[in-house]
Amino acid sequence: DFAGGYGGVPGKLWTAKGAVDVKAVTMNVDLVAAKFQLDKLAPLLAESPVVDYQTTSVDTNLHLTADRAGARFSGALTLRGLNVGHPMIADKEVHDLDLAAQVEGSFDRASKKLDLTRGDFMVRDVPFSVTGTVVRGSAGTDEIKVDPETGKPIAGRGPGGITQLKGRLVIPSVDCQRVLNAIPTEMAPYLAGYKLTGMFDT
């Protein structure tokens, strides 16, 4: 039964409840960061790209179980009213970047396989899903290469150590206007005011 904050900021912003059996190597934990405003993290965000965060809210929960074979997880995240200002994103600050997510997945220790079986997202009223697997190869051997200029060794990885990624992105059929509205005006100012008909999916 734990509770705490972030980065030394005072206050209880999250709780973790559950059980860990060290001998059996099992764990069953629920981690909850109940809805709170980001102004509570002002000292951490002062120098970050996140701006006008007084009304930005975060609500998240994660359920994690683990044993010798691997781990399973499921959780949800809701982020509302996020405002970001950075020249790599847009010339002006981008406002109201809302995000909602629900995820489920597992990790198999023997095969080194991370499997995302559910990844349902909603960004600015446009739904989409991402699922897939990541497998870290284990059959290869580490290779030592030498930089011809410096003579110093360079770490490498043999063919069997290649990470494999397989993913699927789905955007269900939605109004084209809904997709256009999801693009922040600050990121595409010349699209402001356009009206679209028809449906979009991918």
C-alpha cells in the first residue's frame, strides 16, 4: 500500500495497492493516479514545452500482474486540455490536445515478446486503434567491431539479435470533417475554415 507524488513535488498524486510474493515471484498491483490538475506539477513543468497547464488534467490507472513466465497489464489514460509550445511542433502554441487511451497486453519472458492486444485511442474526437508485437531476438551473439580510425571497440549485435516489430493501425470510418477538425489550427493554419464531405477510414 504505497502513495506518493512526482519528482519531489509534495502531495499524494498516486496510489499503488496489491501483493508481491518474492518467493513465488508473483505480483498483482493496481496503480492509480486519480484525476488531478497539472498545476500541482508546476516545479517540474516550468521549463518544459507544456504551457498553460493550470487547467490540464490527467487521470490514469494500470493493473499489472506478473510471474516467472512474464507479465500482463491493462489500463486507461485520460488527458484533457494539454497545451504545448515548441518550435518543432508549430510556430504558435498548440492548445486542447485531448487524449484518451485504453490498453491491454502481455510480456512473455521466454520469447522476449511484448504483445499489445488492445490499444484504443481517441485524439481530439478521432478514434483509432494500434495493436502489435515487439520481439527481441535472442539467438544472436554480441559482436565486437573496431573503429578503423580510433582503434576503439564498438559494440554490435549478431543477426539473431534483431528486434522484430509488427503493428496494425486502424481508423474506423469517420466523417472527413471530423478528421480535419482534429488537426490543430496552429499546426495547419491554412486549413482553417475548410469544409469537407465524405467518409474516411484506413
